[in-house]
Amino acid sequence: MTELTKAKVQRAVKISNFMPGIIRQQVSKIIANNVQKRTLDQYMVKIDRYNDQILRVLQKDGRITNIDLADRIGLSPSACLRRVQELEKSGIISGYRAVLDHEVLGKGFSAYLAIGLADHTMPSQLAFEKAMQDADEVRECHNITGAIEYLVRIEVADIAAYKIFHADVLGALPQVNSITTYVVMDSPKNERG
């Protein structure tokens, strides 16, 4: 089971603990069945050197044609397409996306925020996560281990826009106890876009 899947299962189990007994049992069964099915499907696709090359190329260029991809990794177009479809069906390839130029969009200021919560209860975490889901400035929100509970990546126009977000969004959340901001000055390597 991947770390991402483990995290989702753990979160679902925590949330189900707040539900009445019979509903909790049903939720637990659904979670277990889905995790087993997804895990089995993923293990059915072998990551050999061809699949590894396919994944590497698609991560860099998700719009490459099947013919160009097949040529690049040394397979016939039909064999390459079959492998890509298997990787998609298994969930290893979960989607494709466009990489945006945030400066051109007027969101050239990026920062990572280390957020500590005042209260470590599940309702407090869920309220914080909901606020982050609703905030357009937030591009990523990760529940992490260590001295703080969350690592958040934001993108805004400039420092003035960040100050507004800091005061009006984060400052309005009673769950937030501490905020440490790490401003991104440059990204010599960024494979996430």
C-alpha cells in the first residue's frame, strides 16, 4: 500500500470514529474492500524498465504522442499504448495536468507555511483543512509529523496579497496557533509544476 493510500485510510478511519456504530462498520468494510482492490490492481502491473521509462517520459511531457513515446522507449506503438492503458487502469497514472506559469497569471509570490494548531483534536484538524480547501491562495496542504501539524504552499500576486491572506484567512482561524513563513526565492528543481 502506498504512503498516500495509507494516509487516506488513516484519515477515513479517524473520521469514521465519530460516526454511530453501524455506520462506522459499513464505512470500515468499504475502506477495506477499496484498499485491497486498489492494492491488488497496482501489484498486477509490473514496473519493468519499459514501464519505468514510460512513467518518466510522461511525467516530463504528458502530451507526447503514443508514436513518439513508443519510439523514445523502443517499443511498438501498440505495445506502448497497451502499457500506458494498463498503468492508467491500475491507478499508477492517476491523471494528466497542465503546468502553469504562475508569474504570467499574476501569482508570482510563493511561500511555504508551517502551521501549528492550538488544538490537536479531529474536529480542529477538519475545520482547518476545510478552510484550506476553500482558500484559493492555497495550492497544497499537507498534514505532517513533527513540531507542526501542517505544511501549506500558497501562491499570490505579491507580499501585499500575502499579508492580506495571512491576516484575513489564517488570522481568522481559531485553530491556528503558530505560522512560520518560508518565502520561495527560486526553484532550481520543481517537478510538481
